[in-house]
Amino acid sequence: MNRISKFRLATFLFCTLSVAAFTSSTALASIVAPLSYTPQQAETAKEVLNKLRSRHYRDQEVDDNLSRQFLNKYLQTLDPGRMFFYQKDIDAFQRNETKFDDYFKKGSLDAGFDIYHTYRQRVVSRLETVVEILNDSSVKFTFETQDSFVLDRKEMPWPTTRADADDIWFKRLKLSILNLKLADKTVEEARKTLARRYKNQLNRIQQQDSTDVFETMVNALAVLYDPHTNYWNERTSENFDINMRLSLEGIGAVLQSEDEFTKVVRLVPGGPASKQGQLKAADKIVSVGQGDEGELVDVIGWRLEEVVNLIRGPKNTVVRLEVLASGKSGEEKSKVIRINRGKVLLEDQAAQKAVLELKNGDTVYKLGVINLPAFYIDFEAYNNRDPNFKSSTRDVARLLEELRLENVDGVIIDLRNNGGGSLQEATMLTDLFIDQGPVVQIRSTDGRINRHNRSVSKASYRGPLVVMVNRLSASASEIFAGAIQDYNRGLIVGSQSFGKGTVQSVTPLLEGKLKITESKFYRVSGDSTQHRGVLPDIDLPVMIDTEEVGESTYDNPLPWDQIHAVPHASYFDFKQLLPGLVKSHQERVKTDPDYNFILDQIAIMEENRGQKEVSLNEKERIAKKETLELRAMAIDNKRRSAKGLEPYKTLAEFRASEEPKDEDEEAAATDNSTKIDVDGDTLLLETGNILVDLIRMSEKKQHHAANF
């Protein structure tokens, strides 16, 4: 940076400072050579388009409208924050906005590769400038002004000039440095951390080849059909389903890329992360460290497979993840989670039971609780006709028999956080609770409907039944819960489920593979489980951000719809009982301190969710953080006082209670048990009370009918 530029940086106002700092480095940008596609990629592009047109469930015209959608999605994928491209770039790209459908049909990828070349040029130029600014001590970052940064720029206009872009980037750097400063780093440490981050991103963009461009480009087309349709190049294909393989030595978490972050989609039941208990769905991983002392490597901007490779490792070794908690974007203080790597085994996912005793008046009710983390089956043992093969249905059947011998009055099947698994197991589990009949309908692309997944034997349990679901109950869980609801066999309690009601297959291509949605699940009532999921009969609160998790959060999800119902039995008439059950539930939770504590936490989360901008003023940020902590302490003290516990007197005392204890963290990381915490689960206890009400009201109804 020359002397004139440094003088300007020292004397001009903030806006002028930011523009001068960035503009002075524009001449230093590296030359970026354009990438070219191969003849095999041209043929693969045509092959992908043909398969999407002929085999995808969504019948979508390949026309000018799809071409416009593709361009918008491609640009959104490359530059979601509108931080690199200029409006003049967008104007130039839009001259071809109605031609991409024709290009794909011909296997012509020039226009798409040209867009990517412009993108790489913009990124390299910008990141080189950013790294230089961060390394230049004469560029000062102060946090006394009343500036703010827009958190979600997807709908913001593209910058029109270099000065506009410089101003956006300077504020972004200020935000990043301030976030790190509030996380107890010095400004100098923050600058070094960010410089390393952007150098890593710069190295990665410079190392990209035509395979990376092609995958990005084709995926921008594929996801226009639905979010579960994806193209994988050979490298990505090798990592297919890598988070869910039972033999994988890692943490047991399903991850996806979102903008520049690696986001946790869900935890694999029984896996190390699930047992450790601190990592949550929608958390964003910002750095990964090896062992207890290894340096935390910043992974923002990394490819998903690169992050996965860092997280994977030998069993009984430690990985540390620095994460930003979900639902607090812009105000988060990152936390570091220590997880012992291990294998996700069938026995770790096994169903567990407990007996919950609840008193109502003078009567004590014994309720069986079965927690089912996944719909699992040992396919190898099953295919080898091993009579002792392990499966979720066999385990639940055994637990039901044990509960029968304990004379329980009713049963709760807990499917919260159960992301699905085997369709066969969902069908067979339903068979334990209903007599012969269809369980699910599957409609394929050509309109044919398969109803072969049926219950084939008499029910082995006919007593009172409640099924618990939440936003992370997906796929096979929704099939089981939907069947129980449609047959009026039991009550569904909890929150709206995930809404994953589609079926994918993987097909090889000339180069890479295509995962494509070819069919859709429908309940016996004719309702789809897609998008809407399963709606509970009685709602319970959920601490999962429904704007971050669920099918409805994706772009272009297939819609909810209906087909014809299939004849099926109806076991109970819950419609007459539901008003009374809901009224009793609502009256009871009014005075439940733990239940209302959950509601208060959700209220705070929803208020923060609406935040569009974040302040770049340090005092304001500290004050807001303290205000949020004081509010969190107040609602916790309300709960503690209602339960006869001593309230926290100071913020320091409250903060200390929020920090995980080292011994507790170590115990969680090494604990292999999956026992049900009956007494500490507020929502499970309330579900138990609902089941008691159901038993009482059903007995009263039957008694009245008998005496009529």
C-alpha cells in the first residue's frame, strides 16, 4: 500500500477509509485462467437433463422459465450474500437468461463456465485485497460508530460500484472482528484468524478445476426439481452417505453445505455427538481441532467433503468443533464442543424402555415408554436368514412383552429426533399395533400406486397408545405416525414433523452419479407426508427453529397433495375425546414451571430470529448480550422460584451454571448408555399425563356406553 493511500486511511471518514483501503489493492489481483469443460461433461449434462425430464417425480417443462430459474439459482449458489458480483455482471449474464435450457439440451456449457470464470476473478481479487487489509496494521477497525450489517443479503441489491462493494466488505470484516473480539480474542488475534480464513478460501478457489465448476453448475439445475435431487462428481460420489454409514468412525452427524458454512442437518441416533449432547441440528461448524490441544482450523468456505475428512478419524480419538449455535445469527458467541469419535453401531441405536408412574387422584398409572431412535435392521443378517437378526420391530416387540408383564396401563412410543431408516421396519412396526391392512402408498413418476407395504398379522398390542413426534421426526417416522393416526389407533402428540415424503434412487452417469426423486409417500388417508409432515393431535412446544429445520425450509420442495384414500379400519373415536384432552392439557401446563420455561425460551428465540441487521457498535452489542442474559436469567429464576429452588442472584452465577462442567462433558463423551431420562423430560412427562387422561376418559366413555 503506497504512502498516499496510508495517509488517506489515517485521515478520511469511515466510508472514505473503507473505500480507500480496498481500492488501493485492486491492481494486485492475480490473473485467473479460465477453466474449460470436457466432452464427457458436455454429454453428462445432456444425460442429466434427459433423466430429469423422464424420471423425476416433478413434471417440469424445460423452457425459458426454467432457464431463468437456473440462472438465478446458479448466481445464488455462487454468491449467496451478493458480495462478489456487480450489477453490471448480472446485467451481462441476464442476456442469456432464456437460453440455458437450449444450452443444456445441446451440452453447451460455455455460458455457465463464463459466469464461473467471472466469479473466480471477482473472488480472487476481493480475497487478495481482504487479506492485505487484514495484514496492514495502518488500517484500523473501530467499533464506536452506529453502523450495522445486514445479516441476510439474499434480497439486497447487487453492488453497482467498487466503492459500494468495498463498503459492504469493510462492514463484514468489522462484524467478523467484533464477533471474535466479543468471544475474548484481541483485535490482532481476530485479524490473524480472519487472514488465515480468507487465505484458505483463496487457495481453494485457485485450486478449483472443471469438475468443481461442472458439479456446481449441474446442481443448480438439479435442485430446481427438488432439494433431494443432486448431481455428484466422482469425488463427491465416493463420500456418498459418509455420515450415515454404521461403520464410519466419526461423530455421527449428517452435514450439508449452506452458503460458506457447514451446517448440522441432524445427529445420527446413538452416535458420539448424540450422546455428548451439545451439538444440535442447524448448528454451524466454523472450525475443527484434532485432540485436546490441536489447533482449531477455520473451515468457513471449505467444501463439505474437506470438512468431513477433518472430522472423521480413528475410534477413541478426540475431535473439537467450534460451532455457532442455531437461531442466534449475528449475536452468537461460539462454543467449542469436545467429542470422542466412535462407530455408530446397531446396538447404540436400539430401542429402550422405561416405566413412568403418574398419580391422578388416588390412582397411580403405570405407563410404558419406548424410545426408538431410528428404524434399523441388520440387513446382512436378515438376508443370511439369521433367525436372531436385529431390527427395531423385533426389539420393540420384546419391550412391549416386557411392559405387558409389568402390567402397564398404556404405552408411549417416542419418535422424537428419529430421522427414519428402513421402510420395511416402519411397516412391520405398524403391524405390532394394527391388524391386517395397508400402511403406506407409494406413487411413482408414471402415476402407478404401490400398496404392497402392508400389515399382515394381528396386532400384538391393543392397549392405549400415544406416539410422540417433533420437527426432527422424518421419513419412516412419519409413515408410522401417519398410519397410527389414520387408523385412529393412537394419539399423535408433539410438534409438526419434518415433512420428508419423497423417495430417491441413485443412477450412474457417464461422469458421476445422479440422485433423483422418483416417487412420493402417501398415507392410507391419501394425504402426502411430503412438506406438511404429520400434524399432531395435541401440540407441544419445540425448541427447534422451524425456519432452519424441515422440508419447508428448502428451496423448491415438492408440494403437499392428496391421492385417493385406501380402505382401512378405524379403531377408536378420538374426535369425541380430543376437546376434553386438549382442555385438560392446557389447564395443567398453565402451572407447570418447566413447561412454561420452555415457552419462555421459545419466545426469546423467536424474537431473535426476526433480527435483520446486527450492530457494529461494541457497546451496543455488549449491552444487548447482557440484556439477553438478564432475560434468560429472569425466566430461569421464575422457574426455580416456582419449584422452590434458590434463584440466581448475579449474572456471573447464572453464567457459571450455563457452562458445561468438564467432568460432565467427559462423562457424556464416553457414556455408551441410551437410557431414557424419564424424570428430567418435561414434554415426556406431559405426554404421560395426556395418556393418563386418554385412559381415564376412554374408561368413562366405555362405562357410560355399558350402562346406557
